[in-house]
Amino acid sequence: MDTPAKTSSAIPPRAGVGLKAAHYSPIQEQRPDIGWFEVHAENYMGAGGPPHRYLEAIRRDYPLSLHGVGLSIGADKPLDRDHLTRLKRLNERYQPGLFSEHLAWSTHDDFFFNDLLPVPYTQEALTRCADHIDQVQETLGRQMLLENPSTYVTFEDSSMSEIEFLRSLSERTGCGLLLDVNNVFVSATNHGYSPEDYLDAFPIERVGEIHLGGHARDQDDAGAPLLIDAHDRAVADPVWTLYARTIGRSGDLPTLIEWDNELPSWQDLFAEAQAADAILVQSQLERSRVAR
Amino acid sequence: MPSWCKASWSEAVSLAELQSDFIDSLRTPSAAAPESLATPGGMRPNRRFNVYRNNVVVSLIEALRSSFPVVERLVGEEFFKATARAYIDHEPPRSPLMFQYGETFGNFLDAFPPAASVPYLGDVARLEFARLNAYHAQDRVPIAITHLSTLPPEQLGEAEFQLHPSLTLLSSRWPVFSLWAASSEQQSAQDVNLDTGEDVIVIRPEYNVDVRCLPSGGYSFLKALQDGASLGDAAGQASEATENFNLAHHLEGLFGLGAVCAVELRNSKQ
């Protein structure tokens, strides 16, 4: 990991939440005791206005993590230079403790398909993703974290596992990984493998942040359960259990509650963050008991 | 699909082809899932693939709903969603910045046959997009009207105004302000008399986006200033277009809204 990293405004190894405009006021009024906030970079790419004023105010009081949803790292086509420049400016302006993006693509023929589309795990895609990640890290002058996806399909052509693909990218580019435990549960259910095995094989030493979110239930073509990464409800019980298992292996890590649709009240969102903090504390106690 | 066909496919397909085919299927609702996908249990994963198709369309419909709430209120949720779907198909976003999506929604509505009975819908959409633009526009501190008294009176006519970056002017043959105001205050737009047009200014000098109906002559005066005319020329054009154009009254309104950020004298720019 030899990419120069900004050390200022470090994200603490405790719970944070995704910042939503609907919660600006309660956060400013209550100044809640929460570790940090994360924002979707694209929502703050306007030239000015209230979004920046609120974010500046919140940044004065809390560490901030920047999470991109539109870079399209897995696209065959070159990255959008204008978008990279906007990210660079945002990174310089807010000095976030972490910057992350997705193993996914969303652009094609000048169009943007507002979703995280799946990448085939081939040598060609690996090379393309690695080049794009190199370009991002060089442009921003910092390390980025790459997030494992929720997927609903797999490709005939894939010649390696998702974990092999992520590990290779991290080793080649020096990028860290963002481990979304809900995505692991969603993909494992959808493709019929064990989420525990996946987590145990994940290169945990390269993980800089954890995501937790809610999922919806549907059915696939054969009537089997198909989980959808909807971010529209509370974290499910099996995902909390997998989270505790992950933390037991990794030690404390910054943990984000993502809730992007059907937004809860600030109090309900804060309660989810406190649930994650409670698991972090419990894990610390268990580790110290074992050490003694 | 015979198995030999699958094998030859997987050897030949490049990332570029694979993504091209993926998008072709994504954009064609009746299409089957792309052939590059694995087939769990031997079944073409149409329902699985449809999750992506659905995610794209639903997230873009939601983006348009949040940007055009008054258009939605005027036509109802069901009609709005169908219209949004047609627009998304016609003009998918070209940028990952969702608050910029919908710039051409007003023009689309003008020409959308199912909306022909609501002919003012396009103007309402343009007003809502102007509000969104103002919200995200560059911040700049406006100047007060007293600034004009610091200029030599004989050169005042030569003064050029730099208007606020968040400002948009709209001229409508429909009462677009009244329609927007009635609908955004949860009142009924049906009581609005459709006989007269309205001109509108949208601006955000501080936190809040301001939408105002311009008095007679205001649009031609401000449009001239916005296009770089001097104060004297802009006032001249407005006087020609409007009887009894009262310059002092309009200047007071303009500065009162925080619409002026700088005043320059032409000869001082050399």
C-alpha cells in the first residue's frame, strides 16, 4: 500500500451513518455522539448552495468519508475525466478520512445507468479495473477502498472467484477494500454459497471499512429466494451475526449504516449505528477475555 | 442454446462486447437476459437480470419525482411515472449527477402527445428545473442598491450588471407562477385562470430559492441586462416593450431580490 494517503481527519473504528439531507437539521440541533458520516460524492458536486454549507458545518464537527457511486470503475471504456476532476476537487475541499468506490460499472455510450452493474471476473476485466483504480489513486493522490458488490447474476466467462478478483486488484494497485457484509449475504444467498466461507476467505487485512445495510426479498426464475440490495430498511439479523463474526476476525473497523431509500427518522438511524457500536464493544470484551 | 454455442461464445466475447450486449438487453424491456450470463439450474436468468433493469428505471423515476414534484402533483403519480419512463427511454442521463438530470424534461413534455391536454406542463417543468439549478448554483454575495450612488451619475446609463449565478428568467404564455404556487402549496391548480401568461424569476441569493412573478416590463428589462446590455439600453428596450416602465421600481425589486452581484462601467473595463 504505497499510495500516499492523507492522514488528517481519520475515520475512527466505530459506527457512522450515511448522511442524508433530510437529517441535516436534527444532526445540527442534537450534535449526536456518532463516530463519523459518509456522503455520496455525486450529491455534493454542484458548484455551491445549501448542500455544501451543511456539509461544511458537519465536517467541522465530525470525520467524513467520501463514497463514490458514479465512477464506473468496471467499465470497458476510459473513466470520465470530468468526473475524476470533480472527485479530486471534492477530496481537496473536504479532506475525507476515506474514499471508496464500487466494483461495478454504470456507463456506456455516453449514458449513465444509475445502478451498479456486475463485472465479469476475467483477466481482461481485472486489467481494466486495475488501470482505472491506478488512475483514480494517482489523480486523487491517495489510496481508495474498493467495495465488493451485491450481484444477481454471474457470467459464463468468469475465470476466477470474486474474492480472487478483489484480492488481485488490491495487490496490483495497492487499493484497500470496503467489505459490505450485507452484500456478502445478498450475493451468497443469490448464488447459493456460504457467506461464512466467503467472509473467512476474504483478505481481511486489506479491509479499511465495513458497510451494513438492509435488503429486500424477491424470487428468481426457479422460485428460489433472490435478495435485493435495497438500502430501504434496517439491517437484517443474519447480517448482524455475520458482522459480529467479521469483527471478531478483523478487530475494530469503521462501520457504516447505509439507509438510502424509505428513510427512517434520525433517531431510528442513530439507533442502528448504536447497535453496531454495541457489537464492536462486545467484540472488544471478548477479545480481551481471550487474551487474559 | 446448444452447449457448443455456449463454449464458442465464452471464448470470443470481449469486455466491450459483453457490456454492449448487456446494455442492449437492459434497454429493451421485452428482451431476454444476455447470453453472457450463467444459467443457474439451466434456466436463462431473466428474473435475475430484470433486477438490474428495474433498478435503473425505478431509480431514475425516483430522481425525476424528487426533481419535479409539482409536475407530478398536476398530473398524478401514475401518469407521471409513465411519462418519466418514456422520457428515460428517450433520453437516459449522460452524467452521474442526478440533480442535473431532467434539463430537457420540459421540452419533452411539450411534445409528448399524452400530455397535450395539459399544455402548460413543460413550462412548470422548466420552472422546477430552474429551482433545482438555483439550489446547486455557485454562491455569490449580492450588492445593495446604494452601490449605484457611488457611480458618476452621467455614466450610470453605461453601467453593466453582473447578475447572480443562480438566476433564471422564464417567460410563459401560461400563468406558470400561479400554477406552480397553487400546486406547491397543496391547493388546486384548477382555480387558476389560464388566460394570461406570466414571467418568472428564480434565484437563490442565500439559503432559500426564491420564485417570483415579474411585473410587466420586468422580463424584457432583466433579459437585456442578462444578455449584457447596459442599464440605459436595457431600460430603453423595456420602455419600448411596456407602457409606463418605471425604472426605479424595477431596480428596487431587482436589488431587493439580491439579483445583482457587481456593476461595471464599460469604459473602466478597458
